[in-house]
Amino acid sequence: MTTLELLAPARNLECGIAAIDHGADAVYIGAGKFGARVAAGNSIDDIGALCQYAHRFSARVYVTVNTIVYDHELDEVRQLVASLCKAGADALLVQDMALVDIVREETERQGRVLPVHASTQTDNRSASKVAWLAAMGFQRVVLARELSLAEMAEIHRQVPGMELEAFVHGALCVSYSGQCYASQYCFHRSANRGECAQFCRLKFNLVDANDQQIGPPRHWLSLKDMCRIDRLEEMAAAGICSFKIEGRLKDVAYVKNVVAAYSQALNAVVNRSGGRYRRASLGHVTYSFTPDLRKTFNRGFTGYFIDGTDDGIASPDTPKALGEYVGKVKEMRRDSFNVAGLAAFANGDGLCFFDNDRQLQGFRVNRVEGNRVFPLQMPPQLKAGMALYRNADAAMDRLLAKTSASRRVDLHLHLDLTDDGLCLTAQVPDTDISAVAEVKMPHEPARQSQAENIQRQLSRLGNTVYEAALVTMGEGTAEVFIPSSRLADLRRQTIAALDDAIATSSPVCGDAIATIATTTTVTPPAYPYPYLYNVANVTAREVYARQGVDGVGEAFELSGTPDGKPVLLMRCRHCLRRTLGCCTRDGHQPPQWHEPLFLVLPDKRRFRLQFNCRDCEMLVFST
């Protein structure tokens, strides 16, 4: 049986608890420093509290320590790893290879296992890279978002023992993760240090070598958001065991809605599998709302190369959230308009539309009468026939602001007689997790059957995370007089022991292969430019040297732009030739413009595009 994990983002403790409550098998969260989202840091105490909460359901907490680290920060990172180890973290996501040595040293000192997962920032696109990371001691690899199902399956075939994690939902980086230096180059904010300024969401002019403009200014590098909720079964068959939702900067309402939607979808995969798959944590969830991915932040959705092709991934008109399409403007009045469509509106909804210049405009709904909408202020650009989108759903927001889910773990409770008392066993169905407690008491005959009272007393689990799905009794147990207080004490002792058993259980993800097997040659990574290794400290340099990796230079953040020469800033699978219908690999007509093409910011800074058609990449260089 293969274990599947739904992995959710946690901006903070509140979001982490909400993710667990709504069906996540694991969450990932940032510590106070060294996480790839600098604005989403958390205290060690909060991370420890989240670990305690998650472990009640045998769910896991992974902490992101996935920035590159400077030499003067190595001692601070060691202290952080030690604190996270003590706090109960279940794994660390890392980018900097120095963490491999640091985590190994600290876990040996504390005498516990703390696995390391290779963040997507380590640029994991090939079986050879994954095999190299396996040889380095990584338990799991987060694959590049750009990989297709076939590419995922090939990596799993060649490195079958490695846990493979892949993104299924959320915002997309246009560059391969860990290989983007545009934010550092333009704004001195390093993406590899958790400070990305979102260069790819800016508006550019696109011009050719003759400075002829190609189309109007657009957000040429901005992409839609990923959504693979209908592809989970295929991804599992390809070897993915952890399904990751992006969003450590998103609010709790986003986490609730998206986690609930994907948890239900993953349950459906498990239920259809005939026993091939199971979930990685315990418990079932009941919801007080119907999840709907259209109703939380999104830029429109894409499967993003999952089939190996561009399925319309670009969002060049706006980098902002569009939300769900709700109809077209039908009839305009001075203070209101009708909408042609089936959507129902609510006071406080946020609506948006593209004006005649393809600029996104938004407004708030003040009042609704049927399908007639009265805005707080009537937008002057709104015209009959324009498409409307809802990017803030007031009714959904009200539902998600309340307690919206309840997670419980089913138990089979069995009460039996012992030679000198009673024994209660609590078993989590379909697992080997159980707990036993005993009490001594005389076996005095009861005047009437105790079965009803035993059932009632043992089922009183309301202040715990458990539900008594089944209560059974051994032969003769119901004929012995048992005070209700004894049953309550026995129940509490058993549940306390079960809490400990679940918290210390060791669930696995994937196929639980003890030794990572590989059918590919373990070769070190090779990059065409020295700074692409992202090495910023002496310990990481020593790790690469031990592995026989040549050509490692200083990280871009340290080396900058040597001699003022053009520098590779981005490596992208997204291609503007393809977006403009001129991909020669796809059999289209060659472009009519004169290359190279340039992206030009309003302040006149230019960035040269190079099309590497052999590897199906678009490269972005400084000029």
C-alpha cells in the first residue's frame, strides 16, 4: 500500500491548525529566519505548538530553512536547527547544501532522526540530480513545477526509493526555482534569500532588434496559477507521494478552502484505488461549507506542462486575481446594472472587469436586488457586454470566518475482563496504532446487563479528537457490575496512552522503501555558469568538493555582475515565441521580427531574450 500525503502551507500557527483541521496530512511552515518567504516567519514556540497539534492526527510539520546562507550566519543556522529539532519538527526543507552537514551533526548530537527534504529551490529537474541528492542523504525531493507526468514517472523509475513531492496548486514562478536572479539584479532583493520582488509580475514592452514594438505593453512573464485537482490520480501513478499546495503568504480562508477541496479529491483517489493507496495521517473531516477553488485568490488556472505542452499558461493582461467568471453586463443604468448569467451576488462582493484598454478594474458591491447589482461607486469604464469576474466572495468569506471543519479519528474500543479487573483497548482501524489500560477491581455480578452503560460511558469522547466508531465487549463483561466512574477513569487512561502512541508513530510517505534504489548513474550537477550552484558559504563549498563537483563559484548575491557583462537572470520553460504562436518546434511559421527580442521596463532597463529550442527553454539576460 502506498501512502499519499496532502501537504499544505502555513503562514502562521493559525493557518497550520486550520490546514490540519481541514484535511492536510502535513504542513510546511517557516521559522523566524532562513525561509524562502521572509514575510512568513514564526517563533520556535509556535512551531512547537503546531507540531503538538498535528501529531495528534499523526500529521507532520516540515520547516522551511530553504534560503542560501552566508558564512557569518552558519552559527545562527546551527542554533536554529537545534531548536527545531527539540521543538518536534518532522523534517527540514533546505536549499543550501551546508544544511546537509549541519542537520546530520545536530541530529547525531540530540540522538533523533530529522530528515532533510530538497526544496524545489535546489532545481530538481532530472533523474541524475535526484539520484545525486539521494546519495547526499536526502529523504525527499520537491520536483520542479515544470515537469510533465512522463518526466515525473521517469524520475520515479530511475530513483524508485526517493520520496517525490510535487506542487499541485497555487502561484507559479516563471523561472525554474532557485535559478532566478532578476529580483536581486534589479532590486537587490534575492529570491534565494526569501525576498523576491516579483520581477515576473511587472509590465514590459516587448521589442525586437530593430526596436520595433511587438504588441502593447503587457505582463509578458506573468503566469496563471497552477491547478491539478483533476490530475492527482495520474500523479500518484507516476510516483508522486506528496501533493503540495503553494501559499505560505496566503490567509487562513485560502488555506481552509483549498485544503478542503484537495483533501476531498485525494480521498476519492484513495477510495477508487482498491487498497493501493492510503492517506498519510489519521482522521476524517466534516465540513460546514462546500469547497470551491474559484472562490479564493487565483489568476486563472493552468495544468502547467503536466502533459508536456503549454496549455495556455500565460496571464499577460494582469498579475492580479481574477477569481471566477460570473457573467456579462447586460443592461446599464445610472447607479446599477443587470448581469446575464446564473451567479448569485451578495452585498460586499468584489467584482472586476477588463476595460477597453485591457486594464483590470475593480469595484465593491453595495447592494443586490436579484441579478441587479448596485456598486458602491459606479465604475465609469464599465460597459454593456463586458465580462465580469468575482475576486472577493462575501458569502464564502463569512462561511470561512467561522469554524468550518471538524476532524475526528475513529476508534474501535474493546472492554474485557482480566483475572483481577478490566482491560480497555483502543485501536485505530486499519493501522497498527493501539493503546491499552487496565484497572483492578472485583468481579461482582450485576443485577442487569451493563452493556448499555458501557457503550455510553466509553463513547464519551467529546473533548478529544476521537470518535467511538465501534464499542465491543468480551464474553461476560456486561454481566459484571462496573461503576461509571471506573469506566471513565479507564477511558481517560486509554486515550492518554493512545495520544502518546499516535504522537510517536512513524508514518511513511510513498512506498516506504528503506534503501533508496537508483538505476541511473549518480553524477554531480553541472551548470554553465559558476553562480548557478548558489554557494554562499564555506561549508556548502566543502560539501560540493567532497562530491567531486567542479566549477562551483560564488552565489550571485556575492559575485554580482562581473566586469559588467550580460548575466543570465532567468531560465524558463515558458516561452514568448510559443505564446505568440511562433514556436518552430511545434511546426508554426517562424517569427517575422528580427531577433534578439528584449523586454523593456518603463524605466528603459532592457533584458535580452534567448531561445534555446533544443532544450525548450527561454533565457533572460541582463544587457
